[in-house]
Amino acid sequence: ATFCINLSLSPSDLVTSWEIYYLNRQMNGTMVHDVEMDGFLGYLQEQKKVAIDEPEPNLHIYSSRDVDMILNDEYVDIKDEVPSTPPSESQNHYSETSDSTPQTIGSVPSSGKPSRLVTPFGRRTDKFVVKFSINNKPNIENGEKEGNENPGDDEFIRKVKPGKRCSLVIHGSGPETGCRFMYDRIEDRFNALENRIRKYATALVSSGQYEEPLDPTVSSQKIIFTAGMICCDGEGHLNDKSTLLQCSAEHSGGQRVRMELQHLSQFSIFPGQIVGFEGTNPSGHCFIASKLIDSVPLPVAADANLPPAKKQALDQEILPTDQSIKQLELSVIIASGPFTTTDNLLFEPLKELLAYASKKLPQLLILLGPFIDSEHPEIKKGTVDRSFDEIFQTEILRKLQDHVEYMGLHARVVLVPSIRDANHDFVFPQPAFDIHPPDLKHQITSLTNPGIFEADQVKIGCCSVDVLKHLSAEEISRVPKGGKTSDRMSRLANHIISQRSFYPLYPPAEDTPLDFSLAPEALNISLIPDILILPSDMKYFVKVLNLGERGEEKDQVKCICVNPGRLAKGEGGGTFVELEYYGNPDTTNASIVSI
């Protein structure tokens, strides 16, 4: 009674406050004791002070009724119950986008955000802001589109006419769904590494610029050419004094030799990298390198002779015979998980992304895991009351099915799993998700991780393992004195192409379950992709990689490398990439957009 009088509380308010205080402190028992009153009074005074100091016109005080409704999944619309301020113009456009998504089935309503919980993600201000962009395509078509738009339409969210459905062809062969793993043997690892060294050496010799590799462990005053894998002489970080070269069993019995790199003006190496060296070994104990060969030209059309089993067409229609002559064009949105913030499992960022895609109408939506992130606090603690598969089916697949049904036949979605997915096999390379959406199997497709596919003949490679971060931690480099410092992210991405492997690092990072017994060819890059997607915790970027010259005409081979960032970061939003490909990387528009 004293608390009610002094703090101007009604009896029901007092009971509500006690229930919240009781639950937050995880108290036991059903009796109220005197010793608990001092702490409860302090709590009431603190809440009273907050209510006075920070009045909010749209503040809703949650009671035990709200708790019961949340626990029972009894969500109701409280727009009429809670007063709110009029939305701004940008908020109006945004809410229109959220409302355009089809209804979802589950505990979260279809309005794009939960009607009862106001999360930090829902209070963000920088919605759909372009963080970075590359505009290489003349703006003739874009100008025509903009002329047809209403002046009030949002700059980034506007309706366009439905696009043309893109074809989809999957390249390569990865682990099968349901395959057995954790049977990796030392022999498998040795054979995989030996094959990489042999293929690399063969490619260098086939180029006609180098002779057959010789054994670098043999003492010789003559300059020789050799090829092998970069290794470290201990468990520490690689440096120019601890560098070893392991050659193939064919040329040196698999022996290692210490490398001396002081005569190289520049280099960029990491453990597991397959390289060629020219140099001498006068003492038989140390190979003094005079030249480093760290890349082999890779023909763009390297997939032309792939057997049919290596290509999986997902379209029934017959492609036009003149399609190869027509300029390649593709519009795509790329996003990488996590797809929900760390404070809940409401998957708000995913809903906002689908709402954005419903306005922009890309031909292809590429989503890379993790979808059900094993690093999410609620997943790690085991506090969820559904299985991981149920969460994936309800929060991911069902929303995507609703999205493609709403968008029509031209919409296509590609899913790439992650080793952080709690509902999938913890192994790399990783099989595709076992999903078979009814009547939508040609619109929602799952790839292996890593994977290569073609969309309207635009070659796209993707790998959800954070290989850029792993390479960044292990790579060492030297630049010429007074020379221009190279872009590190471009250099790391170039290693992926030049090594012809989605994961060239060996030994792998501790959190990467690399298994060589599972389709080791799945890691191989059989062709230069037009678009290479490498999501990473490192800062987002879109870069055009110059991979060297090809053929007698010395054509420049280029590739667009994309790190879309993470769609959700902590309790806030992250970024994704919107890309429009016109023929080649030099005539491509790309934007990194905050969700």
C-alpha cells in the first residue's frame, strides 16, 4: 500500500511490476518475503525515473498479459491500442515495401516486423542507403526508367516491369546430400595435395614458358625451375625465414627444402599455395629463389569440354541458338547470412531483403548461409523450442516460397549453405540443402558449398567459407621499395583464381572442417567466373580483378569479386549487393546497400 501511494501506482501496476522483477531475477518460490522489498523498491523507483526522464509518445509498457500472449503465440494488431507519431515520408515508402510482401505463416506477422516487439533493428535509421557503388554502364536505359517513375517514389525502392526469366546451369560435382563424412584419411590429404602440385606444374610446362620441374633439394649451381607447395617450418605464423617448399613425390619424393626469398623484390605467399620458382641450391640445404611464378593463365572457356555429367541444367526450355551472340545481361541481388539479429530469431533482415527484392525484381536472388547460425546466442544456449530444421522450414523456406509465388515465374532464388548452419552437415566441401519445394523446384535451387553455376551464360562462383579472412591471417607479402602498395583485398581474391581453388589454404583454419575424402574436385575452379562471390566478416567490397592476358590477341581477362558483407550485424542491419551485369565486368553496375 505504501508503494502504491508514494509512487502513484495502481494495484494492478504493482502486481505487473512485481512479476517482471520476479522473472528478471529468476527468483524461486511463490511467497513474497520482506527481505526482497528493498530491492523491489529500488526497481520501482528506477522505473519511475525512466518514465519521467524519457517520455516517448509511442512507448508501450509491457505487462504480464503481453508475456502470456507472446508465450502462446497470440499476436494481435495493436495499432489502435498504442498511440504513435505520424510516419515521415521515407517511413511511408519503407512501410509500403514491407506491406508488399506476401503473408508469412508462423509466429511473426506478415507486415515485415513483429507487431508487438520493437527491436533495435526496427529502430535503425539508415535504411537502404548506398554505401558504395560502381557505375560503368551508360545510363540511357536507366534514364528512361526514371522518367516513367512517379516523383514521390523512393530512390531505391520503386516498381519496375517484371523481367525475363534467366536460365540456370550448375557446373561441377560436389558431395551428395546425405553423404558420409569424417572419414578423412592421411592418404586422402596426401593425394589431394599431390594432385594439386602435379596439375599446377603440368599447366606451367604446357604454357611453353618453363621446362620440366627438377628436384630443388639436390645441390646445383645451375638455375633450375621447380614447383611445389608453400609450407611453414613450425606451427607459428609464416615469415620469409620459415618458408619451406614441398615438391611432388614424382620429382623429389615429397621432400621439403628451405627457401631463401631475399632476392625477390616482391611476393605474396601463404601456406598451401602452389607456386613455381626459378633459382639455385648451391649447398643442397637452401633453395635461393630468383623468380616466383604464382599464377597460370586460365582460359575463360575452360568448361567447353566438360562432360554432360558435370553440368546440370535446371530448365526445360531450349535456349535460343543465337544466345551466345547476344550480349550477356543479368540482374542479381546477393546477400550473406546471418539473416537475423543476435537479439532474436525473428529474421527481420530477411523480410526486409525480400521486400526490397519484390520492388526491384531482380532475375536472380543469391542467398549464402548461415541461415540458422550456430553462433547465434539463442542457438548456442539451446533456448529455442523448435528444432533447427523446423526453424529453417518456417523462417527461411516458407518465406522464400511465399516470395517467389508472389513474384511470379521469372523470380529465381539460389541458396548456398554454410558450415555455420546448425541444421546442415558440418563439413567442407558441403552438400546442398535437401529441399524439394512443391511446384517451385525450378525457382528455388540449392547449390553445394562451394559451387559454380551459370545464369543466362553469366558464370558465377560462390563459397560461403570466409576464405578471405583466413588468407588474410596467413599471407605474407613484400612490395618493391618505393613501389605502389597493391590493394590487399584484390590480391587475396586474385589468389583464389590463380590457385584454381576455392580454398587454397593448407593447413586449413581451425574452424574449417576440410575433408579431402569428399569430392576434392569440388574445391577446384574449372573456369574463370564472371562474378566471384566471397562473403566475409571483413569490410564489404565490389572489385574488378585483372587476371592477366589470354590468347594471341592478349585480351584482358577480368572478373568481378563481391563481398556483400553480412545482412545482419549484431542487433543491427548489415549490407547486401545489387548488381547489374552487362556483357563484361567493365560494363557492370554494382551497389552495396545497407538493409
